Amino acid sequence: MGEPLIKVQILPFEETPQRDLTGLIEELASLGIEATLLPKASVVPPSYNPQRKQHNAEIFLDRVRLAPGHCILGVTNRDLYVEGLNYVFGLADSPGKAAVISLHRLHAGADDMLFRARAVKEAVHELGHTRGLRHCADSRCVMAFSNSLADIDRKGKEFCVRCTHKFRGH
Ligand SMILES: [Zn+2]
Ligand SMILES: [Zn+2]
């Protein structure tokens, strides 16, 4: 593999296990995405919504935007939501420099290999959004919309040909 497709900085939130981060970095590398780890961050103001027992994804994304760099992926173990949705696997500025993914729901029914596959799909999906990519009608493409774990498991880790062109053309 030649030039990395992109370089991304990972901003881990404080409760994210180191081994999950290491796994994600390895998975991204296998797709040509070079990821480096920033020091751990915390979220201020409080992101926790006691009624929902979940964390507001927008507050995490705000924190990611503060990190210096051109392409930052926040990674948290917290269960994230946005208003109007039960939960989100991730959220991104599209286009923009900031994205965040939650690993919280990705462990369900998964061995280590499946968990890693889910995490990298969500990471690549949100990175696609940061480059302005929209959801893709190709159900195998990583930019296919995923509303459930079954949707994530159905799609691949990589962009389809059309999304690859758009991603590289940025
Ligand atoms: Zn999406
Ligand atoms: Zn596509």
C-alpha cells in the first residue's frame, strides 16, 4: 500500500479502553487510513441526560471540534443520542473536520473480531461524512445508512467505487 488514503487523529474520551483504541487503529491501517492517538479528553459541560440515561452526541462533537488538526475522530464508550433519535452510532460535521463514534452498542453479541469490524465501519462511515459524503444506496458500501447492528454487519468496511472517488477527490 502506498500513500495513506487519509491521516486522522483519534481523540479518545477518558473511559475508552486502550485495547479498543489499539484495535481500531490497526483496522484503519489495514484500509490505508493512518491514525494517530491524541491524549485523552473529557467532555465539559456535562453531556449526561439523566432522563435518557445517555450522553448528548452534540456535546462530544463540540469537544472534538476544539482539537487542533484537520481530521479528528472522537471515540467514546458512552451511549450517544441526538434529539429525535433513540441512539446514534456516530455523528460528524459534513463536510468538516470533526466526527465522533460510540463503541457502546457495538459489543452486543460480538466476539472481538466482529466488534473490531463494527468499530472500523462506523469510523470510516463518519470520516466519509467529514469529507461531505452522503449515505450511499449500495448496501455493501460503508456509506450505507446504518440504523441497527444488523445494518452495520451487512455492509462492508470500504467505500464503493463512486464513494472512493468522492472521498479521494476532496
Ligand atoms: Zn451516516
Ligand atoms: Zn458508496
